[in-house]
Amino acid sequence: MTARTPLIYNGSQLQLMKTSDLSNILSLAVYYYGLNPSRTLSVSGSGGNLSSISDTRLQAGAASTGSGSYPSEATTAEPSTVTTAYQRITQASSTSSITTSDTGKTFPVYWNGTQVQAMTEQDFIDTFIYPAINLLTAGTTTSDQAGTYFISTSTSVSGATLVSSTPVYTDSRADTSLYSASSIPEALDQPQTITNYYLHILDPVLPTYNPPLYVDASNNVKQYSAAEIGALFQEYIRNQVVNSSTGYTITYNIDGSGTLMGSAMVNTVLTGGSGNYQTLFAGGNDYRAQEFPDGTPVTANTYSFKILKS
């Protein structure tokens, strides 16, 4: 791996890029990837290809009836668990290939110690593309991760676009306030939504930058236009993200390897209770009993949406 220090024009002469100059150029590379990502995610009601994750909650036990006396708590059905599976995220990749040919003057120039020299294709990848992908997979949610995805409990996040108004996961619990002895037999499952989780994609933001230089066909040193350098960056990052054989592909997963992107998705449940045993005398010989969900909320599972460079 050979990362070069590119040259720029400072208004009067050529000079080596400073760290800040290179940082801006890497942000530019990320910007162009963010305009057209090659690894994409979508959301649907079901049938995604990322891992299935489950929400669990308690529901009431079935009501019991007795003639002349209430069914005992020991014979009344206990609250049971309702499980809802969520598999709503689909991962896809775009076909991407390299069509640019290295003419010997295609890529940015650097100072080799004695003269100005054009980078090789591999120099270009080592200097710009790999570091840009490192930025994309850093696990933060800024414009330097443009074109990558994260989870939020909000439908509106500054600097990002909501992928779908359909939540990718919902944490629910039994709404104990809806169960009443006077309504026995109560509906078994009476949930409330605790938290919805949504998928977002980070927006590209064009940075301020001083463009790298190249050697033209007449051996003149020139600045790349925005279109020229943008096309190079986009072509090579898109290709590496889906085709890299050197550890720079990007994929997404739930609870696998990688770095958390956004909020972890939490499944909470009511625990610690033994069932809220309630009775109702409905008249005559109609004695009824039912056990409602009770307890205190605790975290049962935590699911992590991750980005992986591999």
C-alpha cells in the first residue's frame, strides 16, 4: 500500500497537500459516493433480507367462569407472551465496474522527490479511496458518512433523509391501563407502542476544497474540474464498496460484526409480576376471573444495526 501526498496549486505555486487539504478531498470523495451509493437499503412491510428481530409483550390470560364462586387464581390462565417478528430491511448492491483506463496521466500528481509524477491507479486507491471508505464506516453520523444508513427513533433527523415512514422495528408492551375487572372477559392483547425505529440515509454535503492536479496530454499541470475529479472518485468508491477484494466492501447487518449506526433497537417487556388476578360478579351464578399483565418494564433484548467494512 502506497499512499502519496498529492500536490495542489496555492494560487502562486505548487505545494504538497496539508493534512487539512487532504481531509477536505476525502470529504469530497465521500460526497460523490453519497450522491449515488452502490450499497443500498430499502424498507418494506415484510420479506427483508437482513436478520429478523422480535418484539415481545405480555397479553392477558383467557378468562375463566364459575358457577356459584369465582375461579381460583391457581386455575385461571396466566398472562402469555405475544411475539412479533420484524424483517423489513432489504440490502442490495448496484453493478459497478471500472471503465477508466490508466494512461499514465489519468490520476492526480505528487512530488516524488525530484519531479512531479502522476499516481498509478493503485496509488490513487491507496491515497483517496481506501481512506474515504474508512470515513464512511467510522460509525458516526455526519456528512463524512454520506450515503450510509443509520437508525433513529425520530422520523426527521437533520442532515439525513428518511428512507421510509414504515418503522423497521416497534417496541410494544401491554397497556395495563386498558384492562378492567368490570370488562371481564377482556380482549387478551391490548398493546401500546413504546418506541418506533426508522431507517435514514445520510445526506451528501459539498465541502470546500482545493482540487488535486493532473498532467494533461501536453504535459501541462492542471487542476481537475469538479466533474472530472467527481467522476473518478464516484467510480472507484462505488466499485470498492461492492467489489473490493482487499477488505473495503461495505455491508449492513443486525447484531453481527461491525460498528453501530445510530440508535440500538430495544425490546422492553413487563416482568416481576405474577399476573394481576381480577374478578367480576356478572349476576346470578355468573362468576368470572381473569389475570391481566402486570410488572415493571425491563429490557429483554437489544438489537444493533451495524455497518461492516470487510
